[in-house]
Amino acid sequence: MASRNQNMSSPRRPSTKREAVDDFPFDKRRKIGAGKTALPTSTVRTRQAFEKEKLRSALESSEKKCSDTEVEMKNREVELNATVSYFRKENDSLREKYEETIGRYQESEGKSQETMRKGLTELDLMATKSKSLEERIRLLEHQLTAANDRLKASQHLRGELQLVRDDRDSQVSKLQALTATIVKYQETIGKCLPELDLLTTKSKSSQRESIRILEQQPTVIAANEK
């Protein structure tokens, strides 16, 4: 880019009078030379003055064009230098941003790797906890199954106890009814005992009388026989 600016900063200047004369048409010069032999001196001088003025105007125009071109090229060079300076600054800024971005990416990559390592460690810990929880769940399920079995056995036992309780209540009811009957019998017996005692006494007295009579009969019979 710098070599290009150097080439552009030193443009070729077509500013010599000789080059301007060389640029003048050859046919016209030949005609002027031929006219010297054919035209009068005054005419030749007038023609020479005209050609000289024309040549001077052409030279001035060429010089003006060269000057304008030189100024334009210098302005262009300034613009190009400014553009080059701007792009160099932009390039430096972009390079700096690129390096900063690379640095951030490298730092972020390091943090990402550290985060990944921490994540893997946490995953291992979570996997260990998951296995422990699975074992605990299996143990709890086993305990739950045993508890359900015990609950079923308890419910069965409760049913049997209810049957026993119902049977006991039935037996108690029967016993209470039997007790009431016995009480009634006892009351009846209690009422009948005096009469029974009286009857027993009378029966015993009658039996003794009968025995006495029977015992006396042989004596009476023997006395009657005499």
C-alpha cells in the first residue's frame, strides 16, 4: 500500500516546452515551413506570431492541466493517505478487538472447562446419591411390603378377635340369662324350703309313728293270741 502511494505521489509531469512542441502536429509545421518560401515576409511574421501565440496558449493550457493534475494527484494522495491511515487504525482496532475476543474466548473456554469439570463432579455425586436413593427406595418398598403383610395379618387377627368378642358377648348374654334363671330358681327354692322342711318334718314324724306302730304290732298280736 505504501509503494502504491509513493508511485501515486510522484506522477509524471508533461510540463516541458519541448514536449509541447513535439506534441504540435507535424503536418502543420511542415505547412508553415513550406509557407516561408512562398509567402511574403510580413505574412510569414504574422503567421509565426499567430503560431507562437497559439503554441504559447497550448503550452499554458498544458501547464495548467499539469498543475491541475498535480494538485488533484496531491489531493488524491492526501485522501489516500488519510484513507490508509483510517484503515490502518481500523485494522489495529480490529486486531485489538480480535485479540481481546480471543482472550475472552480463551478465558471463557477455561471457565467452561472448569464449569464442565464441576458439572461432571456434580453429576458423579448426583449419580451416587441416585444409587443410594434407589437402594433406600428398595428398602422402603420391602419395609412397606412387610408392613402391608403385617397390616393384613393384623386385620385378619382383628377379625378373629371380633369373632371371639362376639362369641364372648353371646356367652355373657347366655350366662346372664342363666344367672337370672338360677336366681329365680334360688328364690323359688328359698320360698319352698320352709314348706319342704315342714313336709320333711311331718314325713319323718309320720314315718316314726308308722315304725312305732309296726314295732308294736307283734306285741299286740302276741297279746291277743294269749
